[in-house]
Amino acid sequence: MRIVVAALALMLAAAPARAAGLTVTGGSLEFPVTTLDGRSVVLTAQNAPTWRVDASGESGGWHVSLSLSDFQAAGRSLPASLVRFAAADGTLVALSGQPLEEGPVESGADGALDAGLKCLEASSGRGNGVYQWMASPGRFSLTVPADAHAGAYSATLTATLVVGP
């Protein structure tokens, strides 16, 4: 069974004069191939995407949320709620604007990705700049249920940048 999550970045902006941006700059979320034997198994991601967050001119606060679609493979599906993420231990790099000391932080949130999880955040007055966020692959886990069917499953991971408090 192979599980691949295609990374897709979306953006929402509250400021009409200037649109903040969020792009995937590399990688995808991939879990290792596993052999099904009638028992559930927890897999840890092998790699994770890297995002470039452009919050230049945004001083009112912002956050990035991750959500995941259900996995699909040959007419079968696995619910997105089987994937958990803990927003910690990633790498942040300030590319321009405010330095990391005044920039965003990982939220520390830990939960399933089916309904969206706030992962990166900058409070009002912070995070005015361009940042690169490399989420820690080891913080993504997938519980493959005992009754899962073999297949090459895929899903879409969506990162949403929300501008404002």
C-alpha cells in the first residue's frame, strides 16, 4: 500500500489593497509503503512540503491552517481524520521583513487534519515579512486501519493563509 499526499497551497487574504501569498516551494507529504496484515499500523511521514509565506505588509496578525481531503484509491477511500499533525519542531527561516524573533511561530496544535488545524501563527504586530516553513515530517502520522484495502492512495493537503486576527 502506498500513500502519497499531493501538496496544494491556497490563499485567503483579508486586505484588499495587497494580497498575502502562500506557495509550496518543494516536496510532498509521503508515508512509507507498508504491507497490510490485518492489523492497524501507525505510519510516520517520510517527508513533508516546504511553504513560502509572503505576509509582507501584514501587521494585523495571520495564521496558516492545514487540512486534508480523504484518501482515494481505485474507488476506495480512507478518511482524512486518520492523519494527525503536531505543529512543532519544524524549521522557520526569515527571508525578508521582520526577523524570526518578531516573526511567526508554530502553534503547537496537535490534531487530525480533516477539519483544518492552525499550525503557524503571527500575532498582531509580528510576522510582517516573507518566511519559509518546513514542517517536520516526523510530526505527521497516519493510522492505517486493520480493514484497509491495498492500493496507491492519494489525497490533497491544503495550506490556507488567513490574514487578520
